[in-house]
Amino acid sequence: MISDNQPNSVAADERVGKVFAVVSDDLRMCLICDQMFTRQGSFEHSKFPCHPASS
Ligand SMILES: [Zn+2]
């Protein structure tokens, strides 16, 4: 009997805890890397890890 306690509903849907500041209607600023994105762009950006810009 094979153990059947593995959840098979684990989707690869990691919500990255990104924070975007709303600059204007269609402009968001990522508070992590300080880059500006459109609404769509911020959605795409939130899928990937980003790092603070270090000078
Ligand atoms: Zn970012």
C-alpha cells in the first residue's frame, strides 16, 4: 500500500509578496526594485523575483 497522503493539488501558483505603489491609473512602482510598470507590467513583474537596486 502506497502512502496516499501527498496532496496532489499543489499548484505552482506562488504569490510573491511584492508591493507596488500606485503612481497613477496605469502606473505602478515596485517598492523592491523601484522600477515603474504598467498595470500589466506589474502583473508580469510580480511573477519573477526582483532585487533592490544597489548602487
Ligand atoms: Zn521589482
